[in-house]
Amino acid sequence: MSELFKSDTAKSKVHAWHDRFRARVKAPTTNREVMTRFGRTHVLIAGPEGAPAVVALHGAMASSAHLLVELEHLVSKYRVYAVDVLGQSVMSEDTRLSVKNDDYGAWLGETLDGLGLDAVNLLGISWGGFAAQRLAATAPHRISRLALLVPAGMVSGSTWDGLVKMGLPMTMFLLAPNQQRLRKFVSQLMTTQDDEWMASLGDAFSSYEMRKMVVPKLSSLGEFASLKAPVLVLGAEHDISFPGAKLVARAKELFPTLTDSEVLLGSKHSPPTTDAFRAWLGARLAAFFG
């Protein structure tokens, strides 16, 4: 019996989306499998061999392939290790990690060991941003530079907005799925109406065991006192879950080494999936990672 998915059919449906997005990655990609005590971890690698390494962590219920499509401009300059986050990707072990302790930090550290990487440029997006924070708290020496995009685990949004704008449309879609309800629900997450992303998210929300998904804990003041790495935090103005202005304000309290932060104006939790934004994000990250 699957720990993450409602059925084997549901799992296969999500797996097909990884394959579909991987086919869209313009650069050649290679697979790696890393064994950790928490479970098997899949990594999709792209970018020039010998180029500086960036380890990238995707958001909830996505995959390494989804992420590499959006990081195509970063891949042209860096060797990007897109890690399939344990418990949030069909490509890694079918198991969950606790989000109430530092298991994600320990898991990520062991994944870096398996990849033969020491101190790395680390990019964490949404749920992946939470995992990145756990590494920063427990093994700060493993991070050279830390970039966080709409990260979980720093702030919470309005409970009322979450219920009315997200919870209710999601429930209506899951009870009686159709295109109209999917579009209404996903429009609260996505800045641009990308048909492939929308369909992928619809299948993900329908296929994962949502009732077992727990909201990650919030980072505490003082947890990153030993972190020497420069930090970049990008929030989204209209993010219902992690409001951009609140996120950036909290980042200034949490990270003594915060060197740059920005609120993406007009953006929802999922930033634009456009060529223009991909180029901007790639340049922004490349300038930060150096």
C-alpha cells in the first residue's frame, strides 16, 4: 500500500507527469539514485560538467523535472542537481518525513554525501525551502549560499483567506472534479494560467493522500545563528500561504546573513511560468550564486 498516493493508478498518473516535464527540459539530463537512512532519493542532473554546483529542491507534489523546466537559464551556467524531495515526489522513496523536527535536514545532508558534494549553493522552493532551512539549522557548514523562493516554514498566511480562497475551491474540485473547478482552484496558486502546470497540479491534488499532509513547522529566532552563508529570499506579493511582505520581514529577523530580499509584485505562490520570468529568475540566481 502506498504511503503517499491513493492507489497505484494514482501514482502512475503522477509519474507520467514527471516524464512529460522531463521531455520539456532542453538540456540533457542524467539520473542518480542516493540511498539514505530515510529512503531512496532520486536526483535529476543537468548543466555543464565541471560547472559550479547548485542543489535545487522543488515544491510540494512536484518533481525534479518540473523544477528543471523552470530553471533552464540557470542550467546553462551551473551543474544543477534537482533533488526529488522525499515525501513530495513520485520519483523518490514512497515515504513521509516528519515536518515537526529536523529529519529533512538530516535527509538532505545524507543526500549531499551520496552525491559527493560538500558545501553547496542551495536553492529551496516552497516545501523545498523548508527542507533547505532544516539543513541551514542543523548543518550550516554544508551551505555556501542559500536562495529561498516562496519558502514554507517561515510565516503563515491568513487562516480565513486560506479557507475561503484555497480550502473551499480545493474541496469542491476534489469532490467533483471538472475543468472549471480546477481552473478556479489553481488560479489561487498560479500567476499565469499554464495549461500543463494546471493539469499536473490537478492530478497531483487528486492523487496524493492530502489528509496525511502536515503543515511544516516555522523556523525560530536564533536557529540560523551559526549560518555563515549569504541568504537571498524572494516572496510573492499575492501568496495566500506565505504572504510576500510578511515573508521578507520575517527573513530579516531570522537570517543574520540575509544579503538580499525582494517581493515579486503581482505574483501568486507559483511565480509566472513564462520565458520572460524564467530568464529573469535565472539571471537573479546566477548573480547571487556568483
